[in-house]
Amino acid sequence: MGIKCPVCKRELVASIQIARHIFGTNDPPHHKWVDDQGKTLGFTFDDLLIEQITKPGNKAYETIADLVEKAQSSL
């Protein structure tokens, strides 16, 4: 069993792959989902995207991957 995208239900092997999918898709529904998740945590999709492209490492991907894992129980 894989990990599902909480927006479009695409299934991949790992949550980090779903995070990459969410950033790569960058359509309004995926963008909105990240923004909605970030409201209480203090970030937006754009914040994470800027962090991912300007700082070393994969912290932004890991942040999205954690959110994706938490969302699995409601899918």
C-alpha cells in the first residue's frame, strides 16, 4: 500500500514523493491544500517553495511529507 496525495489521491511509494508531486503539480487545488495546512503553522505554499529553491537540504519537502502522512488517516 502506498501513500496517497490528499488532493488528487495519486498514490506513490513514499510521502516525500507525494511532496515532490505537490510542488511539481503546483495547480490551484494542490496550492490551496498546502496553504490551508500552513495557516496554523505559519507558512504558505510560496514560502515553502522559496525555501526549497534557496536553501540547501529538503526541509520544505520534509514539511509537506509530514503533512501528507498526517492526512492519510482521513483519506
